Amino acid sequence: MHYTSLLCLLAATGALAAPHSRRQVDNEIRVSLSDLGETGAQVTLAEGVRDTAIPALSGPFATVELTLGTDVQDQALRCQILDHMGSPIVVLRGANTDITFADGGKGAWTLREPSMVSQVVCDPTFAQIDSDAGKLRVVLESQSTETGSQTVLEAGQREEAMPVGSSGPFETVELRVGELVEDQKYRCQVLDHMGNPIIVLRGENRDITFSDAGKGAWTFETPSQVSDIVCDPTFVAVAVA
């Protein structure tokens, strides 16, 4: 009798209630590679540290997607994929072009060109690349008048723009090609107030178009005002006699 009463008391106080079920922790960091067909590979990486993984298949792949578990602390974590030379592969999603990629719940990134993948790297220190990395910057300067102008243009198609802030006269021009611009040999030209290409000099080169090549500014043969800047992927070096 006393035993039955004790059981009833325990039941009433909840002491015999079923144990609470525990929610499974989801801290998986998964990178999925696909060729948009039947070939794909997935790797998982550790949280909170720089970690690398080698996919079971090397591709070539066309897309990559980062999926972060709901319990991963750093939901802004970024990863990158390396080609067979160990160089970061450029990826695109919407208007974003980068050498690292995030989850953001926005799906897969597209490789700029289908590529073999040698390694996947996730690192808490990775950050979105500068927005100018996929653009062209033309810098015009005059040391004598301390006049300057910087104009940003889109890459990939013919673009024209008037110099920002001042039309000069200028003495030098420099093209800075963003590191994510596919054609690193991109060339531009500057036009005078009559719409004619201005002759520029750098080293032994005398031309009406100019490139970056990491070699700095070109000098105007004659200080000139600039009415227009033209950048075109079809431009080539045109030596002027």
C-alpha cells in the first residue's frame, strides 16, 4: 500500500517523467564540388581553425558550395579551392567575383572556368576580396600642377568614361588591373579634347594604348587634357613610329 502511494507521489511530482531528448549538434562544415553531371566530391573540415582537405576526385568541376551547420559559430566563414598549381580558383555568384566563397544560404558558386581541384581550404581569417578586384582603375596625374584623377571602369567589355574630378592637363597615366580581372593584359587609351588618342611612353614603348603589367605609369609625350578614357578587351599594343 505504501509502495503504491510512493509511486503515485513520484509520478505526480514528475520524478518519473521521461528523460528530455537532446538535440543533435550540427557543426558540420561541408564543401561540395560538382561538374553539373554525375561527378562530384564532398569534404568536411574542422571548425575554428585553418583546415585543409583533399577531395576524393579532382574534377574538373564547375561549381562549389559551402554548407555550414546551424551550430557552426562563424556563419561568415569563407573557404577557397586551389588548382593543381596551388593557386586559388576564381568563383562567381550573382554579382560577386572572388577567390574565397561563403555559405550565406545562397547556394553554389560557379568556377569561372571548369577546373581541377587539388585542395580545399577553410580559414577563419579569410575575408571577401576588395570590390575593385574585378575592375580597372585609371590614374591620371600631373606633378607640376599637383592635379590628379582616378576613374574606375568595368572589365570584360568596352567601357568609356570621362576622368573623375578633373580633365587635366596631365603628364602621366597608370592602369591598375584588379587581381580578379580575367585578362591581366587589358589595355586602355586616353583621348584628347579632339577625340584623338594621346601618345604615351614607358621604357622603350611608344604607344596609343597602355597596359598595367605591374610596371607603373606611362608618360604623356606631351602634357595633355583628357576628354575620355577608353578600355577595351580587343585593344592590343600599337607601336607608334
